[in-house]
Amino acid sequence: MKAYIQGTGCVSAQDSSVFPETIREYEGDRLPVADPDYKQWIDIKQIRRMGRVIKMGVAASHISLQDAELKMPDAIIMGTAYGCLADTGVFLNKLVTQQEDMLTPTAFIQSTHNTVGGQIALLLGCHAYNNTFVHGAFSLENALQDSLLFLQEDTSRKVLTGAVEEITDYSHAILSRFGLYKNGVAAGEGAAFFVLSAEKDAASQAELTAVEMLYKPASKEETGSHIEKFLNRNGLQPSDIDLLITGRNGGDDSYYEAIEADLFATQPVAKFKHLFGEFPTAAAFALWMATGILKKQEVPQAIMVKGAAPEKVKRILIWNHHNTTHHSLILLSAC
């Protein structure tokens, strides 16, 4: 089952209104979002009670719906690994400092992982299927696969799907102790949403051809074999990929380099985490960027790692891994 991307929306470390012509530069190991004017999509009285991650998700979802010229989706399906970290931290902190007494409910209500999807539905007045996948670094990919299954049941539907994540001081400190942000790896955050349709039309921006996951491969050889079989199942060879976008994060990228040299030695290779940061659902931003490339047929020079930027792009393969354990493959084609 494949789907067509009808609209995209993104709130990230890059200003989506001027990217890729203008790229924001950062120092340090955190890439915070370039906050847009949230009053465009959210009533000013509600903004005060919303956490950052909710505002990011609501804004990105509304941008994608506007891009697709769609007022009401038939489903809202999203993924997040960490959920609403800031509100969770506020609630737990008050739980301790106030000795479990006189707690305000807002932080608790907004601390659940499905808060963003629920808030989007409330603002839209959408009573349709609403699901949030909390599957670690496979959260986005599971949301995409569920969206494909939902569209397969009824090809007239349109699905709003995406992913969201945020950085907090607490989470950054904890993950840093785990050694995640070292050797130049920068933490990222943001929200990216897509409107998916089973039917192609003049407004279709890209074809979501296939999505697949691989957990804890035994070796680089097994990973390379899996990628080759994935392409073969879709009637392709590695040489048919016009642009490979990998999840290189500036740390130890030898895993990517070894398989690139074996399978994609002659293909152009790009990266994206130097622009958006490292986090479990970062592939959503590679998907957003790749959709823009297929739509405009322009490859930003700032993302290229190997080879020349192709002038014509028909197929893009996104290969991302998180901590070498969670590997995901997303295949996109031009419409």
C-alpha cells in the first residue's frame, strides 16, 4: 500500500518559511525550534495554557492542512517517543515539593503522550480516529504504517499524520549522561505533519512508496542485506535511488559510511540532522525535507555529503538509525 503526500507542515530548528534558501546556524549541543507566531493558529487565551510541544504540534498540523487545502481529516495519527516532557516535569516537581497536596490538574492533563493529538482534534472539532504511537525511535514509522493501513480500508480518506518531540533542561541533562550528545551530536526538537491520501491528484507532492523497520540487526552486513531486499521488494536496485538521505549526526557515522560504500558507492548521499538535531522521531524532518525536494526538484547544497546534488530527482531513500538499534527505511517517489 502506498500513499500520496498532499500537504506538509513543520516547526523545527529551521524556519520553514525560508528554508532552504536561509539556514539557521546554532552553537552548542541543542537545536531549539524557530518558534513561529502561534497566534496564527491558536487563540491567544489558549496559548497561555499550552506547553511548547503542544503549540509546535498544533502549528505544524495546521500548516500541513492549509498546504493540502483540507479542513477536516478523517484521522489523526502521530508518533512521539518522549511526549510532553515539560508538563510531565512540572507535574512531578510539584508532586514532590507540594507533598502531593493542592496540585493543579492542567500539568497532569497535558503530561500524557496523546495530549498533542487530542489538542489538535479539539481545535479542529475532529471526532474521527485518533491514535498516538509511543514506540521509542519507531514511533513515526508506526504512525506512517498505521496511516497506510487506514487508507487501505477506504481510499477516499485523508489522514493527518506526523511526529513531535521537545527538549527540556531535565531531558537534555539525563540523555547527556547516557552519552547521546557527544562528539558533535546536537539535540533536536520540533513537529512535522503530513496529509496523506490514497489517491493521486494534481496537488500530490510526493508518493510515500514504502516504510519499513529493522530492530537490532546483528551486523552491518545484515543491515545492508535488509536494505537491498527492501529495495528489491519495491522493484528497485540501489542504483535506482537518485538521492540517499541518511541520519548522520556528526558522531560516529561509520555505520552509514560502510553500507554506503557497499551499496550506494555511485549514488549521491545527503544528511539532515546537522540542521534539525538528533532525537527519536527525527526521520519526520527528513521526510518533510525530502517531500520538498521532490516537489520543487531542488536539492539544497547544504545537505550534500557525497557526490553532486542531482538535477532531477525521481526516488529518495531515507535511511535513519537511532543508536544503531532502531533502523528505519522510508522510500519516496516523485509524482
